[in-house]
Amino acid sequence: MGHNKIIGEKIKSIRESQQLTLAEVAERSGLSLEQIERIEDNTEFPSLAPLIKVARVLGVRLGTFLDDQVELGPVICRKTESAGDRGIDFSNNATQSRKHMSYKALSQDKSGRHMEPFLIDIESSEGVNFIMSTHEGEEFIYVLDGIVEINYGKNKYILEEGDSIYYDSIVAHHVHAANGGTARILGIVYTPY
């Protein structure tokens, strides 16, 4: 069952519930009418950027389109569960910069959330081309294992096990394991959509 089928249907039902036409959503989001139609018809799995624009126009969180089930209560993720190993693939420009990381979402089913907590295993970064990423929001990282190096703007920070950092994501940043080693971090991303 492809997620994209669900995404198109969700967007369409939210749009219709707000009595907005395809043309209005296209105009407000700055996307072409054809793009909106393709997203709603699930012709293609859209990348993050257009989805964010559509979410803004409809006044909903990006996660509203991506969540499979609605949970208003708390979501508990036991360490014995692998959260179905539902990895999250970013199909925007961040993909290249995240090739060396594997994400495990910890709050997949929590609706109405503004934070996205991940357990992230960082592979050896030897030979990885660091592409700094920049986006709206804030990030909190807590190092569980290994040594992590963070490029943030023009600065570089080294964090060891038990250290944490909280920063604004709008400043160009890149997270990787120090000295070509591996590391494991708890990362919480907040996006103000």
C-alpha cells in the first residue's frame, strides 16, 4: 500500500472541506495547477518542498499528510520495538546530506505534533560529501553513543556521549560522526508549519 495514495486523498479531502478549488491552492502555494492535480491524483510521490507549501495553504502540519493513523493520546515507543523500522526518506535536497544516517521515527502515529523525534544511527562519514542543510525550525540533539561533530554556520562543535545541543535549523548545519567513526543520537526536529 503506497503512502502516496493516502497523501493525495488526504490533501483532496482537506482541500474540499475548506471549500478551496485546485486553482486557489495552486495560486496560494505558488505551484502549478498541474502539480497540485498530480499530487492529488497520486501520479507521483511529491518531494517535501511542494508538500510543505500545500500544507501551509491548507493551514495544517506536514505530518497530517504523512501520518497513517490518528493517535491523540501519548505514543510510547519501547526499545524492544523497532518502530517497524519505518525509516523516513527525505526526497528533497537534504537527501544527499543524509545518506550516512539511518532514521527511526519515534512518534510516527502522534497526530497534531510539532516535534519529530528520531533515533539516528550515523554511519562512518569517511568520504561523505558534507552538504550543509538549512530549513525552518529548531533541532535538539543528544548524543547516546560515539562522538559527533556538528558544523553550524562557520563554527564546529564536538559532542561526546551525554552531551546535547539545541540550535536554529535556519543556520546552515551538518551533523556527522567525528573522525570517520560511527555514532548514535536522539534527534528532535521542530518544524513550525
